[in-house]
Amino acid sequence: MAEGFLMEVCVDSVESAINAERGGAGRLELCSSLLEGGLTPSLGLLQVIKQYIKIPIYVMIRPRGGDFLYSDQEVEVMRKDIELMKSHGADGLVVGALREDGRVDTELCMELLAAARPLPVTFHRAFDMVHDPAIALETLISLGFQRVLTSGCDSSALEGLPLIKRIIDQAKGRIVIMPGGGITERNLQRILEGSGAQEFHCSARSSRDSVMKFRNTCVSMGAAFSAPEYGLKVADVSKVRTLNAIAKNTL
């Protein structure tokens, strides 16, 4: 493909969205709570970001962290979120659901895809938790997903590179395979060259200290393993630019 690579950046703030576009991202995956792997963002966040940027915004539909086995009430929430995000200008959606045996939940995915129509839908990294990736891939293709985000069922896309290459070969262009998970300027070229992927997904973030002068260090808002209260992670224009340049120079 002569048109080169497409970089998708996952963002959970307006500032990150603006920086990602400025740095050359071709698409955003909009989430809240990237620390938990990305959850459904607020409608307010989508609406404000839409005022600032022009590239397509794919919205994460994931009601909670943890596994991808959802209760009936959680499914209700996902359906409602899909309706709302669609009516407020989402360009695409990102969903995923599994059964307890580690297979793709085809019934639920059908339902979510129907609710999402006519928007394109990506199957997220629930794919990395499936029992049999080769079978799961065929399921996603037959369901009509446009793409799948995956680290190759491993701790990062670099570790999962052999599987990513295998499923790209298996897909034969019937679905887009988008590597993601721990992609940095240090490993991007290896991942693109080693997989044959046309798109990739990254957060391109750097840490920044809070500007709070008064601090209460005794209190933490979340669980013991939560993010530092006085630290921020934001997509970094120069990191996005660097990743984009690496992709452009990769043949």
C-alpha cells in the first residue's frame, strides 16, 4: 500500500487529543482512565474534543475495568453509551466481549455492532484474552468488524510480534490488524517491519508533574496501585511526531 501507515493514538484528555492531531495522528481512540486500559469516556469529553480537532474519533465502549464478560445491566449501559456517542458525533466505536470459555461472545457482539451501525467498529484488546486467536479472528471477520487492536496476546506488541504477523497473514486483508500495547519510538520500526501491519496504536505519552503547590500526600483517590495523585500523563507532540516519522521511513 503506497499511502503509508496510519497512527491511532489513544487519548483521555482534550490536551492529549490536540497534541496527537498536531503530531500527525490519523485517528484517535477516545477513552477515560487509560490507567485501567481505557474505559468509556464522558459525552462532555467527546463534545469538547470535537470542537478542537478534525481527525476521526473512535470512542471506547467499556463500562468497567477487569475482564470482558458482561452482565445484562452492563450490556444495557453499553447499548445506551453506543446510542449517545453515535448521536454526538463519534466517527467509530471500539468494543469487545468474551464468553466465560474465552471465546468471542458472538451474540453480544452482533447486538453491539447492530447498535453501532453504520459506524465502523474496532474489536479491542479483549482479543488478547481469547482462548484461540486464529478462530477468534475468523469470528470477528464474519461478524463484520473493521479492525482488531492486539498486542498479539502477549504483554506487549513486541513480545506478541510472531502472533501479530501470523494473524495478519491469516487475515489476508479481510480485516485490519492494528498492533498496540507498549509501542514506543524504540520498537515501532521492528513491529511494523516484522508484522506487515498498515496501522498501529500508541499513547505516545510523557509524564508531567502536577502544578498543585498545596499537596496532601496522605490521601489517595483510588486503590493502592492507582496513579500518583500529583502526576499527569499527556500525549506528547514530539513523541507523536517521532513515531510518525519512524512509520514514514519504514518500508
